[in-house]
Amino acid sequence: MEEKLSTLYLRDGQNALRYVQSLNQELRPIATEAIFECLRLDYPLNNLEITSKARELLRRRLQRN
């Protein structure tokens, strides 16, 4: 997973792996999932889109439980 993230860059030029590593340890998995979901949906890779997608993914998980 880290290898894939290391090849991606956010719109501001920041490396996606460094972006994820800058987050709290608990948030890293959902942020990584959100990045790949943004790519799948052809959303721009920026903090706003990643955060929005991560919140949506967390809401879905909570609704399932």
C-alpha cells in the first residue's frame, strides 16, 4: 500500500504517502482508503475531497454496526 501511495501526489504537490504519514495513526487507514476511493471516482486529490470521502466512509461503517 505504501508503494502505491508513494507514487501519488495531491493537487498541491504533496506526496500522498507523506500526507497520510502526517496524520494521526488512527486516521491513516481511513485516509488511505479515502484516497483510493477519490481516485476511483475521479475526484481531485486534495485535503477537502479526501477528508469528505473519509467522513463518508466512516459514516457508512457506523451505520453497518
